[in-house]
Amino acid sequence: MKVALVNPPWSFDGSIYFGCREPHLPLEFGYARSLLERRGHEVRLLDAQLNGADLAALSTEVSEFAPDATVLTTAPSYLFWRCAPPELRVPIQTARALRPHTRKLFVVGPHASTTPRAVLAKVQADAVVLGECEEVLPDLVEAGPLEAARIASIAFPVGSSRDEVMVRGAQAAADMGNLPALRWDEEVLLRHRHHHHRFDRVPEGPGAELEASRGCPYACTFCAKENFRNRYRTRPLETVLDELDGLIACGVRYVYFIDEIFLPNRPLLEALVERDIEFGVQLRIDNWSRELLGLLGEAGCVSIEAGVESITPQGRSLLNKRCKLSTEELTELLVCAKRGVPFVQANLIGTSDDRAQVARWRAELSEHGVWSNEPVPLFPYPGSPEYRLKWGQLDDRAWERAHEHYLEECGAFSDLQDQAPRSLSELES
């Protein structure tokens, strides 16, 4: 069968989306392509965002390929599944444009994983995947009309009216040992000039993303990971290094580990020391010792995004951070990290912390070269404990409810966000 994997031409006008807006490698589609090709399918990964293709150009590509099945994602790469654009405007527009050129249309992503009925209704898809999609897609693509009901981790409409939706099984969690080392076409990597979360100098050469682990052992209230990328798992070291060596051979000069939490891994760090590559990570500084932070810098790390969230033990406790260190100890580790890593950031989110105290702490860090952001408002993402604490279990209006609350509560937005955001109904209409 012919399968098209589509990353749409993203647009964020009027959105509260605060993730990076540059193109990133769609790792979930990279894995899915490999697994589909193992089963003998002809697969084309169409990355409209990276290629700068508009809907007309994308439609032409899909029409010429004439796929039996097209898979559309609702978030711009795995890196942003936990903080995706709340609205489905772009997936809806893309689905309408591609529907005439494909026999089946499937949807993957955080929206499909948390509110499958709403996504089926809005996008008019034939089925959606719940959770991590790569191992589910081959079975879904191959299923006949009567076989879909036997596939786990999907949802699909029943009957011609589409009023009833069947939800089959829980959200999928991939076996990391079954996911291959990804290979990207050199011309794709050459177009990938963005170095994610890099600020120490102007990027030179191509950048890329990869993962050494998936999920997180913590359950912070603000993190939307309950329905995908939840349970902590590591990839085999040899697979990670095989993929990394392939990237380096294609001229990649910087990689960003998309791991939800980059935990200390001495064998990986020692292997990175031996390779001519620079990289960035997101981590919790309280998991690291001074000695391992030194090894992290020696291995080539040039960017750290450290989740601190609150400058008080009470604030961190309210967010269920389970942090055993004091603010003073966290500060010392951040300063220690900066001695070997050019850019270190301490993330803060909006809590009840005193603004003057926050300003003093940020100034103290700045004196040592560590940057910390102004606390950003917390969006209660569907699938996060924060959402469940406010409204209970998810329903079909979960994204609308969270978005309306966010617009009502926030008096200001971050530099990345649109300063005149529109409602979800306006964006999706």
C-alpha cells in the first residue's frame, strides 16, 4: 500500500502556542515510516513545514502520489506534543485539502490522544490513534473495514452518520527497543538549519533532533503527558549512537535531545565525549551532581533548559515537583552547570511566588551568567493533572474549556505568543 505521512504547513497567527515555530524533524513519522517499510509499504513523508509548501503545493504532491492512506499530525513534531497549539485550524484545513486525494485519512497527535471524538468530528478522519502512533499505524493502515475493531489504541466513527464513536483500548506506549535508528535524507538535513534552543552563538551547519529516552518518572501538575510519552523508557544505547553517527556523517553539527527529562546517563555522556557534536537538553538540575554536570559539558552540551518552575519549596510542592533540594542548592547547581555549558536557562512558570523575590533571584542568577525567564502563565493542557484538578475527566470540550480559562486568567502573554489571541471557535471556523 502507498502511505503518505503529512506534517502540515503550520501557521500560528492568533494562537497562544508558545513552542518554537521553526521546523523540527518529525521523529514520530520517521519511526512510523521505518516500521511501515518493514511491512512492505511504499511510504512518502511530506513535511510541508520544512519544505515551505503551502496547501496547494502539498495537495499536488499528495495527488501525484495517490496514497491509499494519509496520516496527519496535530502537533509540529514529538518535541511539542506536550505543548501543542490548542487549536486544530491547520489540521482541519489540511484534511479538507487532502481528502479528495486519499482513500483513507488517519490522525495522530496529542489532540487525538486526549479527545478522540472531538478530533474525528472536526477533522472528519476515518480513525485516530490514541497515544504514541508508530507501532499502531502499520496495523491500522492494513486493516480492512471489519478488522479495525480488533486494533487497540484507536478510535473511529461507526455508521454512515458518524454519530457513534468506538474507542478501542488505552493509549499506546511504544517499545523503545523496537524503534530503529532513524535515517534522514541528506538533503532534508541540509534544509534543517535551525539549532533548537541554542543561544551561545550563531548556528553553523545543519541541526537535528533525536531522543535517548521517552517519558518521565515524575508527575508534575502542569505536564500534559498522561496520554502519551508518559512512562519513562530508554532507547538502547547502541541505537541512539547509530542514529547520532548517521546524523554526524550527513554533516549535522548540533542535536537537541527531545527527551522529556534528560537524566544522567554516564555511558551515553562518555560516548558523546568521543564524538564531534554539540547538543542541547531539557532536564531537572536536582537530578545532577557537580561531577556529572562537568561531564555533561565535556560531552559537548551547549544548552540546558532546566525546569525549576518556582523559587519556593511551597510553590514546587503545589506543582508536585517532588524536589528534595532547597532553592539555594538548586541555584548552586545552576551556577555549577554554567561553568561548563555556555547557555543555561532556569524555567519559571506562573505561581504564587512573590514578584520581588523572583526578580531578585533572577538577578542573582544573571550575575553568574544563568538566564531565567519571567514566570509564564500556566496553560492547563488536557491530559495534565492540572486540567483534571480543575475540571475532572476529559470530555469533547476539553481544549475549548482550557483555552477559555487561559484567556480569562492571563493578563499578559510571552514574547512567542500572539498578543491578540483568538478563541478556539474563531481559529477553527
